[in-house]
Amino acid sequence: MKQVSFGPRVPGTDGHIKCRDWLLEELKKNTDTAYTQEFTHKWSKTGKDVTMWNVIGEQGWKDAKVRMVVLAHWDTRPYATEEADPKKKEQPIVGANDGASGVAVLLELARVMKVQRPKDLGIMYLLTDGEDLGPELDEMFLGAVHFSKNPPNPKPQYGILLDMIGDKDLKIPVEQNSYIAARHLVTAFYAQAKAIGLDKTFVPQYGYVISDDHLPLIERGIPTMDLIDFDYAPWHTLGDTPDKCSPDSLGKVGKMMQAWLERNPPYKLPN
């Protein structure tokens, strides 16, 4: 995985900067326009400002009848908080699943949809930074918060978040905050998953209540669904490495997302 080759993508590190630049160049290859959205945060751990960047690409945005954002975070956790060994807890994770998996699918979707995007659909690929900075929730989801406070004009009508979707035993149930905020979207998405034979992966039953990058968008009036498999033993440990992930799982999520994006006419939230 190219992202993991940069090492931990912790804000303020060389690996973070190198990955940012690579992500931007990848999006430039397959979108009409690609750019970064810079912001800073005074981190409680150091008392100093940390600079971060959302990386954004757009396809057919300005002239579309329906506009949606697909997002995933590209930063990684600065410390392995779920490790039992106190010494290991202070080490950063490489985030093969928690970060890189969702981004990998989004980059491939951008490549495919460059050719196959329905003309009435505008797609924004939002790679958020600062999702996992922490240590507590008040210092997480920072890129999504910044984006939601500074949305594009016109802004997305709805969103789909991909997070931790590379697990070998992938099962993505209905995240409950998503259902509350975007019931029609969730219902339509899982119905389509069943129609194309992916209901064993996208399981039509309630899962966890998750705090994630979708919440800041929801709070700003962009109904957003979180696709996440939170049953992942190496979560926030040094063991979140590529060998724990499955290309087959990434392929299933990619297949479902491609089918969703190729709907013609595009899915539109009911009034």
C-alpha cells in the first residue's frame, strides 16, 4: 500500500507531508480540479499549532443536478492507545485499515468515475485530515469540522463516508447516527447492496453508534452515511498493518460504491 509506505501520517511529520503531496497528485490525474484546504489547530498535547490539510478533488461539480461528497480520512493516530504495553501506547500507528483503506477506494473510484460518471452527478472526493489526532473526541474529526464550516459553493446535497473498510472479515452494518440523520439514503443504499448480491457485506441490521467524520457534516445540514466495520481487533494498535487487510474487501466496497455512483438518474434525497 503506497500510503503505508510513507509511515505514520501524523500531522507535523515528514510522512504526513509526503503523503499529502502524493494524494494531491493522484487526484489531479482523475478530477477536473484538485486542491488542498489548509487549517490549523492548537494541539493540547504540545500547546503548539499544528497545520493540516484536507485534500479535495471534484468531478463535474459546478454543472451537476445532484452533488454528493465521498470522504475518508488520510491521517493516522499519533499514538497506539489500544496497546496494552505503556511504551507501545506512545508510538504512532501506520493505519493500514484505519485511514488508508477508505482513501484507497476513493482514489480508485476517482479513476473509474472519470470515464463512467453520469453527466447529472457531481462528485467531490474529500480526504480529511486531523480525524484521529486526539487524544479525546474534542480534538478529532478536525478536517471534517473545517470543511463543514467552509463548504464549497454549491455545497454537497449528501455524503458517504468510508472508514475502516479493509477488514478481512468485512461486515458493514447500519451505523445508527447515519440512520437517524439520513434514513432515506441508508435505506436506498442497503437495498441496492442486496440487489447486487452484497448484503452479506453490507448487513441490513443496526451496528454501533459511531462518532466519526460524518457528524460535523450532518450538523451543518449535509446528511451523511458512515460505512464502517468497527469490529477490528488491531484498531489503534501497532498491528493495524497491510497484512490485516484484504483486497477482496476493498473490492466489494469499491463495487458497491461504483454501482451507487453510476445510478442513472443519480440518487437524490427526497424533499
